[in-house]
Amino acid sequence: MTSEPIGLALVGCGRISAAHLSALADCNPLFRLIATVDPDLQAAQAAAEPFGAKSFLTMTEALRLPDVEAVLIASPNALHFEQAMSAIDAGKHALVEKPIAETGAQALALAKAAEAVELVLAAGHTFRHGPAVQSLMEHLPTFGKLMSVEVSQCVFWDGPQAPWWADRSPVEGLILSLFAPHALDFVQLVMGKEDPLRVHAEAARHQSGWQAEDEAMMLLAYP
């Protein structure tokens, strides 16, 4: 750990950025917000102002700043891979909102790229760091033989909570990309080194406010 605050650039100043900015304020003086990036410059400026940071329209501008050592990517899912790879190519550590990428091949490419240059690459899996999950993991050895895991997540939204939600196609997916990373990360956490042998998934759409699915069920069979 360095004695100086780590210089951070926030890429994406939409809905989820408020949670990251709040956490960043709590992490003072470990981190210092150097720059914010968003295609909506007013949004970038609003996020930057309380921290005395600079604001930019493009990530390229922020990556040029020598004080930026790490990048927090909180942009729409489709941008995660390209932006995370840009950060790694620029020699910056990266924390990426889940999902870290939209395909397994992209995620693996990011992991290999970061490992090759000894940079930290992490996915923003907030649930696993919460007190409930931490307590469960601490007591897991006392629970006996693990037979099954069930994760249920239910939220009501009366429409898209971020503009890009409405544009996601059925092929790209919506709720699976928003909720499944949390559920799958938790299941893999308690399963340890085991990988699933089979995966079955079904999805449906009930809400007219978007094109892609808003309800999904996944069944994973483990050894």
C-alpha cells in the first residue's frame, strides 16, 4: 500500500455512480477522485464538483492524466469490456461494475491482459462483501454437508431505471445481466472450486417498458 491516496477516475456518472461516489467519500484518504467521465458532461461535472475533480466527455482524456492510477467503470454493460481493456492498456488498475464483460471470452481476455502487466482487475460484486454473506461464509463449515443453494431476488420497477435498459435487445438480455452476476457469484462462492456440470436458463418479459427479459430462472447442477 502506498502512503499517498490512489488517484481514481470514475467512468460513467449515471444511476449506479451515486453508490460508488458515496463509498469513495467513505474511503478517504485511501482514494482521491481525480476525474469523472460521461458523454453527458453536466452529469460528469456534477459528480466531480464535490471532490474537486476534473470532468471529461471521453475516457481517453482521463487516462492521459498522470495522477490517475486506477479506473472505476460504472458505465452501461456493453461498454465494460472495451473500457476495461483501455484502462489496462493505459497501465491503470480497474474496478468494473458487474458484469465485468458480456461474454466469458471477453472476461478471460481482460483477466489475461491484466495479469500480463501485473495490474489489479476486479468486478464490483457488492453482495459478497455484505455482512450477511460474510457471516454465512464464516459459519459455513459448521452447517454440515451442503446439498443445495437457492437464491431468489425480487424487485419491482415501474420502468427502466437507466436509459440503456430500454434499448437492450432480447439477445443482449436485461435482467440476467443485472441480477445473475450477483446470484452466480454467491453460488460459486459457497461451492468453492466446483464448477457446474450443466446450466439451464429460461426467461420471460412481462413489463412493456423494455424489450428484453425481466424475469428469469436458472438451474445449475454441480458435482
